[in-house]
Amino acid sequence: DTGVSQDPRHKITKRGQNVTFRCDPISEHNRLYWYRQTLGQGPEFLTYFQNEAQLEKSRLLSDRFSAERPKGSFSTLEIQRTEQGDSAMYLCASSPLTEAFFGQGTRLTVV
Amino acid sequence: AQSVTQLDSHVSVSEGTPVLLRCNYSSSYSPSLFWYVQHPNKGLQLLLKYTSAATLVKGINGFEAEFKKSETSFHLTKPSAHMSDAAEYFCVVSDNGSSNTGKLIFGQGTTLQVKP
């Protein structure tokens, strides 16, 4: 399968713990995005990479959130000191230019 | 700033009848518009896209959408619903502004129910 891959698919963590998610984009895509989707809502943009450069961050991305894309390949999204409000589906997408391809997401539950 | 409004949060049709999911957009630039579908426990799948070519866009699984600039609409249609079409549908506009990041702005979604 050469689609966008996300790991883990599900994560349950206690409030205050740190979590890290990984996204492997389609290999030739230089654009990578993270989105967050809560129940009953459409996905909301979090951050954008072009190759290894993080070019845009949403105001939704508090200072507890950090994302990286070393060497312009896979990306990680880390949430520090998780809060119950962080519970959501975290989606990664990659794109060659205009059309975005999404992974299946990581569902985070903070208890 | 770009935005999309999906006019119905829930649409229910009978199998074999037409589907209409309504979407209005707002954009300061010539928009790129998309419809995505999300089945339970599955990833978002692109149904179709409009990027300033033909105004009637055909997508997968018999879906199509028409871009109407005068009405700022991009409604999704299908002549005959199938049970497998039951899912969540998102109308999406892409950031084509000066930064041109390609980030997507999603509508709130429309749940399509198909009754036998």
C-alpha cells in the first residue's frame, strides 16, 4: 500500500502525559499537513510543511503542540501535558500540489 | 478568507433516488473546491475536485458537482443512491491565496442516510 500511513491508529493516555504520533506521507509528495477532527465536526487545519520547512501553524496549535518533518520525509506530531480537550482524531495528509491524500488518522483519547 | 457552508447537516434518501448535498463557498480568490467522503472508521477519500477547468465535475462512484460562480455554490449530486453511499460528506475549499499553502478548509459535514 503506497498511501499515507499513520501510527498508532489509537492512543489512550492519561491527562498530563506526552504523546507522539507519526505520519508517513506518499513518498514523492513534498507537502504535508496535520489536521484535527472532533466528533461531529469537519477537520481543522493544524500545520503545514513543505519538505522539511514548517511554513504555517494554526492558532489552534498551542505551545504544547510541536510538529517536525526531518529530512522532508515522515512527520511527527507531539502533544505535551495532554488535556482532555485534546481528545480527537489527528489526521495527516500529503499532497504533490492541489490534491490531498489522507491517512486513516490517529484517534487520541485523554482520560 | 475562504470558508464553506454545508446547508444540511443530515440528508436522508431512499435507495435508487437522487442525492443532493448542498454547499456554498466564500473565497477572495479563484477557488479550488473539493468533495470528500468519510465512511465510518475509514480515512477521507476524495470524490471530486474543481480547479478552474470545466464547471461540471465528474467524480468517482457516479457523483458529480457543478461550480456556479454566480451562486457561489458547489452542490454534489448523484442520480441514484446506493446503500454504500451512506457516509459523511465534506465540502472543502483550498487556500489559493498569496501564501498558496494548499491547506484545506472543511465544511461541517453532511451525513447521508440511505434507506432501503
